[in-house]
Amino acid sequence: MKQGFIKVAAVTPKIKVADPAYNAGEICAKLEEAYVNGAKVIVFPELCLTGYTCGDLFLQQLLLEEACQWMLKIADTTKGKDALVMVGLPMERGGKLYNVAAAIWNGEVLGLIPKANIPSYAEFYEGRHFSEGNREPVLFQLAGKSIPFGTNILFECESMHGLTVGCEICEDLWVANSPGTDHAMMGATVIANLSASNETVGKDEYRELLVKSSSARLICGYVYASAGEGESTQDMVFGGHNLIAENGTILVQAKRFRCETVYGDIDVQRILSERRRMGTFGNAPETPYAKIPFRVNVLETKLERTFGAMPFVPGDEEKRNRRCEEILSIQSYGLKKRYEHTGLTKAVLGISGGLDSTLALLVTVRTFDMLGLSREGIIAVTMPCFGTTDRTYENACRLARTLGVSLEEIDIRKAVEIHFEDIGQDPGRHDVTYENAQARERTQVLMDIANRWGGLVIGTGDMSELALGWATYNGDHMSMYGVNVGVPKTLVRHLVKFYSDTCGNRELSEVLSDVLDTPVSPELLPPVDGVISQKTEDLVGPYELHDFFLYYMLRCGFPPEKIFRVAKLAFKGQYNNSTILHWLKVFYQRFFAQQFKRSCLPDGPKVGSVAVSPRGDLRMPSDTSARMWLEEVEKLTG
């Protein structure tokens, strides 16, 4: 439960129709398992105390009394236990019968939530037995206590900020205006659904889509527990299709026809972060709500959910290929619009034989092809200097020739040496001036060539470099349109690999493969024995770690302690704790200190859910203090 994680369970017991005593025993046994596994919100199916398929037996007084008595006995067993439990049963109130979810905690029935939407179509005929539930809560006398009864009830955890649980029942999810919508507007971060959804061909896919889309639209966690084995198969079969979702992602789902309990770790802090980010999330409804407190012990949840080491890169190959094609299209269409607007027909970009300039060149070629412009209008400029190696130089030239673009070579050594002489820089002193003078000379050359040809300078720097400030101010930091500005380094590699695999050109594929195998380097320091001596990741840290930190900081709003926790899981066996902490500190130091470079970025397209453009996602002062973040990292280090 620390850092906002809460373990929830969707449970399907094997029942007997119209046998509350037996069913209560099965429910209690499943509860004990859920307690042992650390679940703090435990959801059972609709009408699980009697079975959903009782038919006209729901009208029998004996069945109703037995169900209520056994529900109270289940409640007794929860005394001293550490979970909020939702159990389904039929209940009579005021001469009407309701399909109800009983919310139970620490030996008490906290509230009774009736089903709001009663289906009477196709194979469903609930309207024969049950009445539509009242929205506004009323007090209901049960075992000598007054219990709130109504759909508009939320359960607020006093011991965990942000954990508020709402409840809806089966059909309530399938209708256009579900109770869950109002629950979320009123602050519910987790919606429990007690369901009895029968199986028909293809229905599981639609059910999954409903749960996924509801959790996305309502920005919430969703716990869906469905009836399974033991229900009557006279006319229907129930598969126990349990699902747990968060913000549009299915965290876990049960295999059908197995009466399987599934557990999921819902991140309440992330839900709150998403809602804060989305200013149009909505306003609270005017209908009255009852908010009932409960408590659970705040412990460190043993996380069962996984965190991919590359959050920007889909793990599934088919999905990754679709993503790569989509990103290349976004980049190309962004640049296409700029050319249509300006009416220009020339592009100028520096090519180094590295990943970023390679991707930028591929995007530019794709754009010119879409526009019907000659590739010869793309001027690829290679500018060897003190750190250039034969390998990168040759790859840059091969790439330009293979793609059929114009290639210009301008050796900038002499110009940089003259500049050193002008400013009094010792050429033997390989400091930041030595490095940045080369980067700025290259940018000056590109800008002036673009002026000569009447074209645009296409920027090559990626989002990871911009996040870390690993760009020379007014050097490679500057362009007339930056096509890679929204692409993190870990994704750049996959985009180039995708192009290599799908281009259908063996020679191009070969040079792209060698570019992919080349260490990432700005090549600003002289090589040693002809080999790159300056490796970026040795200096600023592994890009896979920095991209991970960037995603969970900007996209999810995680603080350092939480990022460190999930990074340990994601990179287990790859980086030790001290290494992760070291580079996490470097990330925060650089991210805050280098904002001034991002504050004046050239235009470029956003391609994913994270961006650092000062005109879009990241409105951040350049002189923001990093104290709080760095102090938390220091505490973790200590």
C-alpha cells in the first residue's frame, strides 16, 4: 500500500444454487486465501450467496432470510481482518426485492448497494424478480443497526490517501450512463463490479473491452468479479471471467471456466495523478452521496504487477512494429506540413553515422517521397572533425548514397582551429569549450547551407538528450524543425531497426545494422587507435534507465522513492540498487538544471504520451529548484 499501491482480488467461488449455507462456507474459505495473499479490497460475484440462477426461488421468504443470515455470519468472520469485502445477495426492502452488494469490513456491514439497471431482454429476466435500486441512500434496519442502502455510496479509506471505492452490479457496466461514472466524478478511484455475466461466443472479448474502456474513461481501477461454476446450466453457462483493470490497461484476468481468483496491484497515486493532469475529467454530480469511512493497515504491498524496462517500447513484436510505423508517419506528416506551408523543396541535415541523424534522414526521405519531391533535394552534410572515426564517417556516406540523397562533405577542423585561435582556446585542452565549439560550428555550417539552397535545417536530437540537456546550446540543440524531438533514445533504436527490417533494400539494411551496432557518441574527443573514445552512456548513464525515469516522472508523476522501487523490479539482475540510485540522482540533477535548453526548442512533433516541448506538455520554469527531489534520492541512498 506504500507509494499508492493497493492489492485487490476478484474472486469466484464454486457455489450451489439456492444453498446460502454452503455458499457462505466457500466464500469464507476464499476470503481466507485472499487475506493471506494481502488483498485489501475483495470482490465476489453478483448474488453469490444464493446463486444468480435461482429464478422464481428468489421470491421464497426462506431463501431471502437464509441469505441475509449467512451474509451477517460472513461479516462476523471479517472482524479483525484487514480488507473491504463485497458480497452479492438478494434483499427485501419495503415490499420490494433488490439485487444487492453488501460492503463488509471488520465485522460490520458498512452499506448495501442495490443494482441500478435491471435487464429484462434476451436471456435475462431480472425484472420478474428485482426492482431498480434507489440512487439516494436511505437507512435500512438490519440486525438492529441502521445501514445506508442505495447506489450512491462510496467507501473512503482513512488510512490511505485517495483510496475510495464505489460499487456497481453487472448490467450497470453495460448501460450508457453507468453508476460508476457518477462514482468516479464523486472521487471513487476503484470501482467494484459484482457480476453474473454468462458466456456466449465472443462475449469475453466484449466484456474485456467494456472493463478496459470504463477504467480508461473514468481514470480508475476496476475490479470485475463474475459468477462461475455451480450456477445452473439449464439455459446458460457462466465462466467466472474475472478482470482487474487500471486506466485502460488490463492488469490481470482469469482463465474462464476455472473458478479462479485473480489479484492485481492498483496504483491509486497514478490514478490521482492522471485526474489532476486531465482538466476536463468532470465535475461531481449534484445527486446526494453517502461517504462511509473504513481503514486498512498501510503495509508495503508485495507487487505482482510487472514494469517493463522500456516503457516507451511495446514488448509485443507485432504491436511494436505497428507503433514504429505510426511514429514514422507522425514524424513524416509533421515535416510534410512544414514543407507544404513554406513551399520549400530543400532539406539540410548533418549526418554523423549515428542513430539520431540516421532516423532524421529516414524520416526526411519518407517525407520527400510523400510530397513527390526529388531525394536529391535532401542535402546530407557530413562534417568530420577531431573525434570522427572511419566507421561513422563511412556509414554516413554509405547511408546518403544508398538513399539517393545529395551528399556534401565539409571538414570543419580548420574552421574550429581558427575559432580556437580567435578565442584563445588551447587545442590540447579537451574541455567543454573544445567540444561545444565543434557542435556550434556544425550548426552554423548547416544553417548557412540551408540559406544557400533555400531549405530547412532538420534537427536530429531526440527527447532523451533534451531531457538530460545532452545537447550543445545553440549547437545541435537548434534547427528549423526537429523531427526526433518527441522520440526517446530507446525508441529511436527500434525505429531504425524496424526500417532496416522492412525497407526491402539489402544494402540499406546492412548499413543500418552497422549504425545500430555503433556505440552512442557525440564524437567530439579524438578517437583512440581509430576507435570511439567518448561513449555517451559512460558519461550521462544508460539511456534505458533515463528513459525509464523520464516516463515515470513525467507521465505518471512518481516521486523518486516510487521510481526507485519500480526500477528495482524492472531492472532486477541488470543493475544493482546503488547503480540505479546513482543515475537517478544524475537524472534529476540534469533534468532540472537543463530546462533552459528545452525552454527555447525549435518546433517538432509530439509522438507519444510524454513530451518536453515548452509549448505543449512541459511548462516548466528554467530556474526551478530540484531540492525536494534530490533530498529524497539522498534519503534512499542513505
